[in-house]
Amino acid sequence: MNTEGNNLRGTAEIIIAQNRNGDTGIVRLKFNGEYSKFENLDD
């Protein structure tokens, strides 16, 4: 849980600090352990 009380288990926060031709920022993803891959949270 984070400080706001939200359950964050199975999620990751990816920080894009540099990107030559694109946006920077923070991306939140969910982890799909069955396939060992990260997916968009809204899928």
C-alpha cells in the first residue's frame, strides 16, 4: 500500500527521464506474471 492507502501490488512505475524525440514522464503499468510481461493499467 502507498501513503494514500491504495493497493499497488502487481504494479510498476517507470520513469522516462530522457527521450530524444518523445515525451518524458511517469508511466504506471501492471505486471502479468503468467506471461512475465508488463501491460497498460487500462487493459
